[in-house]
Amino acid sequence: MQTDFTARQREDPGIVTAAGIIRNCVHCGFCTATCPTYLLTGDELDSPRGRIWLIKDMLEAGGPPAPAAVHHIDRCLGCLSCLTTCPSSVDYRQLVDVARVHIAEHHRRPWHQRLLRGLLSTVLTRPALFAAAVSAGRLVRPLAGLLPAPLQAMLAMVPAKAATAAAPRAGVFSPIGAGAGARVALHAGCVQPVLRPEIDAAAIRLLNRHGVEVVVAATGLCCGALDHHMGKEDRARRLAMANIEAWEAELAGGGLDAILVTASGCGTVVRHYDELFARDPAWAARAARIAGLTRDISEYVATLDLLPPVIAPGLAVAYHSACSLQHGQQVRLQPRQLLAASGFDVREIGEGHICCGSAGTYSILQPEMSQALKARKQAAIARTGATLVASGNIGCLEHLSSEAAPTIHLVELLDWATGGPRPSALPVSGNRDDS
């Protein structure tokens, strides 16, 4: 696809990146077959191919974008399924990020959208504030039906009961078993410690049990993903800088073999931290070092020699591969292999490459599209006959959880299988040893 940027526009690193990506697109349309929004609407402008045209025109024109461009780019989940289908290696991930920054800088949204996005950026990225909001949300939930759809979607995130476990505090967690003799940092994040603190607690137990020392940095913050996906690049960079400095301090101290992330949405952003600093080579180099050390928890655990399972085999588990993991990080086999080796009956979900509709803040900002994709995914899960769903991303876990099929993080199941406590969300049924 040809582009027509001016010489002045080509002085912007973002435009240079976008232009190269756009020129790689041959407009073949293979991406339409795997794009969730196109599958729902059948509208060409809700496909990656259509959005590339909109982004090209928007960036070439400069200034305020057309309302249609904002509408259709906003409706992109950022699931990156198109990346795995494109025969021309079009890096749609970077392109849509450039487009979102342009919209954030040149488009003035209606006041209620600005308020909602501001609340999401302010509340979700601060665990203490988010915890207070969750507590307040439990009081408001009975009135959810009277509220606008985005607020209903926000309240749907609120667990019915408060978490019984506390999130692991910053510090060093020493190994208790023989094994790897390695030292890793665990990214705590912002939303997950409030909604499901038991995930990181299970990750630490699992790693310690297999000889791995775990450090949770005292100054670690939100990874920046939520702001990044809303085009708030300056704030995303500030958060990234804080995390980079915290992990550099650990590297300079006790050293690190890896930086592990238990929320794959966060991991995808951290693994591309260097792209946030295209205008700052010094920070880009520091970010690239951190990105190179970052691994999803399943990738790292797959390198360990796990203890034999101590629980009865055969529990049917539908594995939901988060888009950020299978498309964003290209991690597909390890989670399935780990579950199978630990004695679980792993069931494949039909249309496993199609997004569940969570996508970070998408379920709040685009509730109608999100709910349609959720219903489609839950129907596919039901057809597996599994009694629970395993995944590696907090957004998917919360979005898909139901009484029919509770959701549990992969590491909780692996921790239980190798000697840890039974996950609290696990249904008591079947031929399992539930002790």
C-alpha cells in the first residue's frame, strides 16, 4: 500500500514506523477471517484491512481525525489475531498504537467519554484506590441495572466477595526446595493483586517449591498497558520508567535470571517496552534489556523440572489462550503441556483464536461488542464439557467467570498439582483429591 507523507511528517518516528507498516500491507484480506469485530459486524471498516486504510488517511491528513476513523479504531480490541494470519508480516500492533496516540492528541472526546477514560486511568492503575473502588462497587451492584452500560460493565468486574488472601508484599521469597537455583522478579501489577491476590501467591509458592528465589520489587508499578492502549503515551512511559528502574536495581543487586509476569496483557506490553521510547535512544536501550528478560510465567515454568503431580488425574479443564499470550507473545504450547503433564484433561475451546471480548478496558469502553464476544466464547466453552476454565490473564479470567465454569489461573492449578493448596474457586466434584 502506498503512502504520501510529507518530509516534515517523516521527521516523526511514529510516522516513520507507521509508514513502513502500511507499505507492507498488500490488502489481501486474510486478516478479515480472524478479526473478531469483523466477524460480528461484517463491516470492512471493522477489519484490520479497513482500519489500515483509515489510519493511513488519518495520519497523512494530520490534525483532528474523522469521526468514522475514531469510531472504528476505538472498536479494535487489539487482540492481534491478525498478526498470526497476515502473510505479509504487517505489524498491526504497532500501527494501531500509533493511531491511538494520534487520536488522543488530536481528538476531543465528549465529556462523558473523557470522564470515563480518566477514571479508568486514575483508578485501575493504583491498587489502593482500586481496592477502595471495588469495596464501594459491592454496595452499588444492586443498582447496576439503572446505570449506563459502561458503568454496568465496571461493576461486573467487582467480585461478589472480598478476596480472602492478601497480595504478596514487596520483598524476597526464598526457595524451599532443590531445583533451578535461579532468581527471578515477579511483576505485581495493579488490577490483579486486588481482584485475585491468590494468583501471585500461587506463583511464588510454585517457584519457591522448585528452587527459584522470587523478588517482588518495592517500587514496581502498573506496567502502563491500560494507558498505552488508550493512547496516553506520556503516562505509559512514566510507569514504564519506574518499573525499568526498579528491575535495574534488582539486576545490579542480587541479579535476575528473568522477569516473570502472570498477567499476559501486562507481559505483552513489557516485552515491547523499547517501542515506547522511540524518541529516546538511551531509555530505549534500557527498556530493551528489560524486555529481553521478560517471560510469561508459563514460559519460565516450562523450563523447570516440575515435581510429579500429587493429585488425582482427570479433571477436565478448558484452556482459554488469552490473545495477548497466543498472538501478542506467541506462547501457545507451554500452558497446555504444563496442564497435561500435571494430570489435567485439557479440552480445546472452539474458535480458540477469537478474542473473548475482555481486552483490558475494552469491556467497559465497548460493552456491546464485548458482551457479544463473551457470549460467543462462553458457548464455545460449554461445548467442551469442562468443569472449569484455565487461563493466564486476569482480564479474561474475570470476564469469562461464571457459575457454570469458574475460571482459575494456570499457576494456581500447577501449584495445587505439585503440593500447594486447593484453589478456592475449584468446584468440589468428580474424581479429584480435594484435600
